[in-house]
Amino acid sequence: MKNEKAEEIFRKFLKEEKNRITPERFEVLEYALEYDGHFGADDLFILMKNSKSRVSRATVYNTLELLVQCGLLSKRNFGDNISRYESNFKRQQHDHLICVDCGKIVEFSDSRIFNLPEKICNDLGFELDSYSFNIFARCKDKKTCKKS
Amino acid sequence: MKNEKAEEIFRKFLKEEKNRITPERFEVLEYALEYDGHFGADDLFILMKNSKSRVSRATVYNTLELLVQCGLLSKRNFGDNISRYESNFKRQQHDHLICVDCGKIVEFSDSRIFNLPEKICNDLGFELDSYSFNIFARCKDKKTCKKS
DNA sequence: ATTGCTGCAAAACGTTTGCACCTAT
DNA sequence: ATAGGTGCAAACGTTTTGCAGCAAT
């Protein structure tokens, strides 16, 4: 069994928040951490369905929100009005650049951003929860940039 | 008649792109510039419907995209999977802080962000199109922070 | 025993599309 | 004349909800 650490974190979170510990929720966690890259809630549901899982759509949506709340996943939006999730587990802070022509997503880390959200919150009288910084751009190399 | 300058810009854009110049499109422009703050496409459609306008939903959606393309509006997403628009007309560059408790949106300008998207694009081999920088936070002053 | 969670299906929501008619060019 | 835009309604894809049964506490 993999990701024992993540399961541990999730179990602790569920207990603290007085949410029930169910096998379905851990099944969603398993699949979410296994997923390579960003995924929509429905992508995960369909993947699980195809893998003969019996977990329902409602449970997938519900559980993904819980996993965001306990910090194991991040919820992103790349401008197409679909919520996408991404594992935070063992990953460093990063932001996203999306090619508006081919849809490619590049992850980057830039030290100039690191504590900017925190500073801005302090200036404005808020407590930071999270932030999203997306750059929309075009590949300079047109050979590898294919419209889908 | 107000916003002659914006109409001028829109007319020029439509001509250049070989899009037709129709009264419906200018009616959408008029309402969009008049709208105070951020609005969803459907908000605008309903407002226009209530004002006895005969413009259709499809035309509103279509025209708002054109207005984004010609730079008169910005399209934003504040994490709830709804596209929101905002007039760029006579406004300076700014970003948004959204209170996750009460939904309040605060606009801010921070010089540390100004040319960051451009620089990052250069580093990564892309041409900047646009960017979105949203901070999600909580009001420190709980008296003015009401859950909706 | 009590809630809360689940699966399922249906509904809701914002958005897009198909089509027949119309209109700017 | 003709390509493109319009209004309308229906379809779409994602997400949420209602409900009866089930299972964790």
C-alpha cells in the first residue's frame, strides 16, 4: 500500500472535522494521488468507473473538496471554467503558464512571487488563504504547438 | 451618447477583423461599459432582457468575447467556474483579492507584479497573452465580513 | 440508534450549438 | 447576392441536489 503518509493526514483531518472515515473516501484519495498531472473531477470519476470502482460521482466531487481542505490537493482553474485538481503531496509551490493556442501547461517556480501574496494580504488587512497565478501565452516554437 | 471612444475602438476592430457591424453588438458594448463592477455574461443578458432589449443570449456571449479580443473588456475567473467580465476602459492594470468567507472582491495594484508575467514568458520561451493573479483570503475585520 | 455518507438519477447552472430567418456588406 | 449575424430553443458538460438505503460512530 502506497501513500500511507497521505492517508494518515486525511484520516486525521476527517477525525478532527468530525467527518466519517469511509473506504470510498480513501479510494478517491488513492486515485487522485496516482493521477499524473492535473485532472477534472469528472475525469477522475470516469477513470474510477472504468477501473470497476463502485464509487459514485457525488462521492468523488465531495471527497475532492475534502482533500483540498486538508491540503493534500490544490484546486486550479485554467480559464475554461472547469475545476482541476493536482496533488500537493511532496511537491513544491509552483504556478502555471498555459498556451492559449495548444493548451499546454508549463509549471514554473519564481522566487519573486514567493511571499508576495502574504505581503499583499498584510497591506490590505486580510489573512492569506491561497492564491492563483496563471500566465496565458503562446509557444514561440510553432512546431511543437499544435491546436487541438 | 456616451463612450464614443469605446464605440470607435470596437468599430475599428470589427472592420479589421472582417466582422459585421451590427446594432446588437453596440448595444451589448453600451450595457457592458455601464455595468458597475464585475459581471457574468448571463447577468448582462438578464439585465438587458429586463431593460426590454431584444438581444439574444447567444449574441451577448458572442459579443463579450469580441470585446475581450479588442481589449475593451477583461475576462476573469474568481475560482467559481463562472466567467466574469470587467471594463478596461480608462482603467489601470490591477489584480484581485477575493474573501473566501464573504465573497468581497478588492482590486489592488502592486508594482512588484507589473512586468513579472512578461519576464517569466521570456525565460520560458513564450509570448505573453494575458495573466491572472488572484489572492484568496479572509477579512481580518469580521464585522464587515458577512457570509452570503 | 443515530446521523452522516452513499449511489443513483435528475436537476441545475453557465455556456454552446443548430437552424431558419434576417441584414450588413 | 451572399456570407455572416441574429433569435430562439434545445443540447451540452460540469457540478449539485434529493432521496431512499446503508454503514460508521
